[in-house]
Amino acid sequence: MHFGDQLAEQVQLKKSAVCVGLDPRWPSLPAAIRGTIDVKNPVAVAAATQCYCQEVIDAVAAKAAIIKPQSAFFEQLGPLGMQVLAAIIVHARKRGLLVLLDGKRGDIGSTAEGYANAYLGVDSPWQCDALTVNPYLGDDTLEPFVKAAQSQDAGVFVLVKTSNPGSGFLQDAAVAGGQTIYQRVAELVEKQSMATLGSSNYGSVGAVVGATYPEQLQELRGMMPHAWILIPGYGAQGGTAADVAHGFDSRGLGAIVNSSRGIIFAYTLPQYAQLAWQDAVSAATTDMAHQLNEACG
Amino acid sequence: MHFGDQLAEQVQLKKSAVCVGLDPRWPSLPAAIRGTIDVKNPVAVAAATQCYCQEVIDAVAAKAAIIKPQSAFFEQLGPLGMQVLAAIIVHARKRGLLVLLDGKRGDIGSTAEGYANAYLGVDSPWQCDALTVNPYLGDDTLEPFVKAAQSQDAGVFVLVKTSNPGSGFLQDAAVAGGQTIYQRVAELVEKQSMATLGSSNYGSVGAVVGATYPEQLQELRGMMPHAWILIPGYGAQGGTAADVAHGFDSRGLGAIVNSSRGIIFAYTLPQYAQLAWQDAVSAATTDMAHQLNEACG
């Protein structure tokens, strides 16, 4: 089924635009998971990380629209971490969750095809539903990913305006005609959304726009009426529900809002401290979905 | 030892600025390696790919300054491919080769740190000498990689002007003051080269500039006098020895020139067709080193 439509279905079914970011940083994992494992024992660390991710997935499966494993934290565990990544993707899909791999991949020609084949489509060994991609190398380098969206029902999220303090370095640069770089990328994304349009009136090629830049988010929602927007930067990075409200359309669609630390490490927050860690993760997902629904309702 | 100095040492020792790109596309591997293996048997494909990469490494170890595995082609083989990647990195280092992983990674804050920790430094599970990185997310996102260059003797190559036809989409955009985006990135790279300067008068933070844009290569050599330049696009993509000559300084240093298909699949070229495939790979490396030395001598 068309990715953009599947995402709309998930958001409506679960009444939740929450994207749970799976960033399994070892020192932040629950004490019950880390136990007495020596951080220098890679097999034990990988096994415990897999256990943790699967329990997080179980806790959020009914309440999150999508999950977003952050590739870096699995790559950091070496080849064993990549086995864990594959295993938790299978687990999430069995639980009915869409999986967006946050890999921010990008390369040229047949190498970009390699990344598209690696992560997207029925013959892919990783079997992700969607992938984040980086546009710096040029519009031609996004084509294999758009093709996967068209022929393999895959989803693609192109970096447009990222949530970090230094994102303006290139993205805000004003080019000829007064347009900024992020606007130039947004124009391309809207074009590709239209080229992959579904019955939800959204395409399968979307954009990444940080919650920490609410004015740009509002502007970009207007510029890309057919593009799903993945909004990182909520919570720990400073973005509020009022900030991200700009990303939604009048139906409450069009945006998914990511929280990583605020959900997967919710057991470290005072308001959830008395709960079992899995219950804290679950409660934080519920609470975030409510906050988004109230702000966008 | 400082990465930029190690690279200078390798180029001088081997009289070769050749970077061998390891892009193990299954259909292009020698018939002797592919044998009767079913492409749908991932274990057999991974094992044969590892065997092929190790034989390529053995064939070029004495003649290449550095090798550059392309991460996409290992990721495409799934978790098994990532085991192969780890194994061939160990193999290359045992053969005395520097290893530059072409992953074009980039992310924000602690995620960028995750990538730096994953691939660079003494505690990294992958143990690469250097990594290619993407600057789109901003100058702040390069800091963890620069830190790894400073404290872990790692190397970093930042995408500046890539070799593909569409690289101008963002990279050539003229920003305020008439500067292009690639020039803005080049200024940052030169600053970071200076911040990581070695006794070779080159830093450990370098740039990627395509052979297919010789004018820009000449300009960028001038703008980044202390940065190693990784030059892709030689051979199969159309770049010639005369084109890449612009990337070198008067000592014959400052650039490494990548060839992937032209070396690792040299057995498919008429001039090497009568050789055993390993000898074809070896001869192509020798020939390319000579071509570069003649053009830059």
C-alpha cells in the first residue's frame, strides 16, 4: 500500500501523530536492562540493546504512528548492532508499526540505487518502510529513492530544514532570486510529493523540518501542501506542541512529530519516575499524542 | 599517527595517489568468484563478496595509497554485508592500507558523535582510518568528526563539489556576496584543515571534489591549500589525468584520485582481458598510478 496513505491511516487509526525515535544510547538504558553487563562486551551489549528496543516497540506499538530507529546508534555497536537493527525492524513490523530508518543517506548514481535497494522495497534485506535522505549531492541523486517510492510503496523524507542550531549555515543561505537553499529543496520535495500522490492527498516523498524553527515550519507547510513533514526537535530539543501545530493541515494530517529521549528514556523524568520503565515509555507516548491532538485539534 | 601525514607518507612511499574504490556490485564480480552461487542465497553471496574484496586488497595493497569501501554496497547485503565490511577493513589494515569508508554520514549533536564513535578512533568497532561526511546539516554537525581527527588521528573528507551531473542543484547556488555553496563549504574545510594541520603541511580534514569539474577543482585547490582532496569521477565517470592534475601541489601531494570500476572490474576491459582477474586489478592500479604521476610530475 502507498506509503503516504499508510501513514495517514496509522495517524487516524491511533489518533496519534507521534513518531517514536529509537536512539538506544547504552548509558541511558534502564538499569534493569543494563544489569551488570560490561560495556566492553559487545555481544552482551547488543543482546541487551535488542531486548530494550523490542520492549520499547511493544510499549508504543498501539500508540505511535511510526517508529524511527536512528541508524547511528546501531552502527556504533558494529556489525552486531546492524543485526540488532534488522531484528528490531522485523519486530516492529510484526507489531503493525511502520518503520522509518533515520540514516540520512545520500550518494550519486548507482550508489544511491544501492542505498535505495538496501533499505526500501520488497527485496531489501532491511525491509524499512521509509528512509531519511540528504539532498546535498543534487536533485538527480534523489531519483532512485523517488523511484522506490513509486514502484515499491516506500517512503522518503528529504532533509529540508534541520533542528540543530547550525542548520542555517547552508540551509538558510539566500540564493539568486532571494530564495533560500531550504526553499529550493522544499520546491523539489513538493514536486516529488505530487509525483507520488496518494488518495490521502499526500505523497510518499516528504520532508524533515525541525520543531525548533516554527516560522519556517509554517512557511514550509504552505510551500509543500502534499508532503508529509517529519518534525524532529520536539521536547528535549525545545520544540513545543504549539510550535509543531504549524505542521498539520485542518484534518490533523500532514505531520509526524518525533520524540526520542522524551519517550524512550521517559523513566528518567520526574513525572514518570514511579512507573515501571516500560509503563513510563507507554505513558509518555500517550501523553505526547494528547498534547499534539490538543494543540492541533 | 596524524592522518594527513600518514596519507602523505603512503603517497610518497608507494609513488601512487591512487585510491581504490571498493564497490562490490555482485553482477560485476568475476565469474570465478560468483561461480554457481544463487543471488538469493545471502550467506553465499556475502562470503563470496568477502573473498573478492580480500583478493582485490591483496592485489592493490602495494600500489594504492588508500582504499575506499563504499558502504552502500555492503549495506545492500544486509547485516551479513556489514560483517563483510568489518572483516575487509581488518584485512586491509593488516596489509598496511589506510581505509577510508565512503559513508557520507551526517547528523546533528549526539547522533553525529555516534557516527564519529562508530567509525573513527581506537574504540570504534569498525576501525576506519577516515570517513566521508555530508555538510548539509551545518557547520556544527561536523564538529564531532573534527574532534575525532584531532584526538584520534582520524581523517575526514567533507563533500564540497561532487562529481555527478546534478551536483550544481545546491552546490553551485550563488549566495549573498556572490559566493557559491561549495565555496562556503570549502572555506570551512580549509579552516578545519588548519585546525588539524600536520608536519606534511596538510590537515586531517579534507574535501571531496569531482574530477568531472576540473575548473572548480583548480579553484578549490587554491582555496584549500592545506586540505587533502579526494577526487572521485576518474575514468568511468569521464575525468582524465589532465583534469585531476589541478588537484595536486608542486610536490605531487594534496590529492588522492579514486577509481572504482576502472580498477576493481579491470578484467572486463579489453586491455586486461587476457590476464587473471587479480592480475588485471593489479595492472590497472599500476597503470593509473603511472598516468597520475606523468600528468602531475
